[in-house]
Amino acid sequence: MFKKLQRLDYWIAVPFAVLSLIGIVMVFSATQNAYLAPVMSFAKQAIFVLVGWSVAFFTFKINPKVLRSQSVLNMLLFITTILLILARLAPAVNGAHGWINLGPVTLQPVELAKIILILYFAHWFTVSPWRPGKGLSGFIRSWLRPGYPVKLLWPIAILAITMAMPDIGNLFITLAVLTLLVLSSGVKPKPNLILVVLFFLVLAFLPEIISFLDLKESSSYAIRRLSNFVDPWYNMDQSRQLLYSYYAISHGGLFGVGLGNSLIKPYLPESNTDFIMAVAAEELGAVLVVVVLGLMMILIGRLVVIGVRQKSQYNRLFLYGLAGLLIMQSFVNLGGVLGLLPITGVVFPFISGGGSSFVFFSAAVGYALNIAAQGKEPARPNPQDDAARRELKH
């Protein structure tokens, strides 16, 4: 049973384990304020980590062919869609829907949806590669090929429900990862790169767009968050999370003020999830942030390296998709903490508190380790070659 562990890829497993342990410590420290019980939060996060590691071991040992089965994928997509609908119908939390209350824990189905969509598109582009035609009309017609519109129904439904929550952060991350999968599937990148460039141009000129449309007084929750990102000093009451994040980072400096000694975390409503990196920067300084980002880059880089070496299109696309998801998740969370992006409620992988993100990311990492172990299987000698060698000796 444990023979496969001999082929464990430590360049993935070790950063994953160390980030998990750092997350437990930071969740414990970040909850030492008037609103949360630190011991309870520490215990819950430790349990989430143990569950996540167990799930990772399961996906590491599972037969890879199981998740490539169309029937299994359809079942997972159906379950994910039902969970997303239930989350949308559940009461709002901080202006957005997206959580299912299960008593002592809450489930965030969108975290599962991101992993399932990577599996779905990896399988799709393996069995039915996408080949865009020439020009814009050819690009559109390529998505209208027989069978393609039906295959798009699941992703469109999931993205639509995510938008309706509204969960703009996870919607942005999912679209970015799916674009990466399309670009990595062997197609000519020009039509997609044009869309990507246009998207980032809109993002770059977002402050000017908000100011031009005069949306700062909008009643929309999503628009208010965008406005606060553009000008956090305009309405300091609504922007207090970002402003306190600035204070925490500047207070921490290079080496921090010491674990548990943060002065700002009581004023950060989501100190153990969305803004845990701000607490980490204040207590243990920029040094810890660099260590965390370094470990994350090692993990992501290893996923890409193993992906490049894969002969299987499915394996390669899954590894690229997971690497892209970790990059975008880290970028959006850290961008919100630093004020480089709007605050969207996206957690930092393996560090932020909570079970949904950690368990589902752990499952994906376990499956990546499964793929990596396949490439380390010892070569099996051909029995005929052994027979020939014995004849030569005689």
C-alpha cells in the first residue's frame, strides 16, 4: 500500500506541508482578539489540515483513470452545481452569498467548483481538442461545433451562479485559469491573447472608468468594493479593512513585532482569512511573507516542470491548471491586502483559515503528486531480454 510513497515528489509535498503548518500557527495568532477564541480556531484549523492531508493521501493513491471517467466528472459537476445553488439561496454573509452552514463548519462550494472545472476542461481538451478557425468568425464558430455548446452548459451554469452570488474574485480567478487551459491546449494563442490583453487594459484603467461613471455612491455591494479600491480615502468607514491592512504591513517592517503581538488584527474583521497575510506581515515581518511566497513558487514551479515533462495532454493540462489556480489565488488575495486589486474575499492558499479551500486544494495537490509519481515508476525489464541474457551467459 505504501510502495507509492517511495515515489513521492518532495518538491511538491514539503512546501505543501510547511505552508499548512504555517497556516495553523498564523490562524491561531490571528484569532487572538476580542471576537474569536484562539484555541478553538487553532483546533479547527488543525483538524482541517489533518482532513486535508488525509484527502490528499486518498487522491494520491486513487487510480488516475477514475477522475478521467466522463460519468464521474458529470456526477461531480452535478453535485457542485447543486451545492452552488444551495449556497446562493443561503443567507448572505458580508453582502454576498456562497456559504452553506453545516453547524460547526461552513462549506464554500465555489472552492470545489474551481478544481472540478480544471478536471473537466483537461478531460474535454484531451478527448476533443479545440481548434479555432481563422478570424473572429472562425473563432466563434469553433465554439459552436457539434457537441461543444452542450459541453459548455456545465461551465456556463457554474460561472453564472458564481456571478449571481456575487463572488467576483473567484469568478475572475476561474476565468483566468480556464483561459490558461485554452492557451495550453495546443491552440494558436492569438485570439485568446487579444481577450486577455483587453481584460487587463480594463483592469489597469479601472480607476478612470469608476471616476468617469461616478459610481462611488452606488448602492451595489460589488461596485462599492471597486470604488473603495480606487479611492480608499473617499469613504474611510467602508475602506477601513484596506487602511488597517496598510497600517499592519507598515507596522511590521522587516522582521515584525513578534508572534501574537499584532496591534491591528482586532480591527480587521477577517483577520484569520482574507487578511491573514497582513497579520503575518505585522507579526513576523516581510521575512515571513517572502518565505511563504518562496514556498508557493517552489510548489508552483514544480507543477509546471512536471507538466512540461508529461506525455499525457490530460495530466499536463491539470498540472498547468492547478499551477495557474495557485498563482491567481495568491495574486488576488495578496493584491487585495496590498491595495493593488479590489478586496474580493479570496483566501490565501494553505495559509488562511477555513476548511473548504484547504481541503479542496489539498485534494488537488494529492492528485498532482499522483501524476508526478507515475513518472517515477521504475522501468520494468522485458522478460525476453532477461532470457536472452541468460542464454549469453551459458
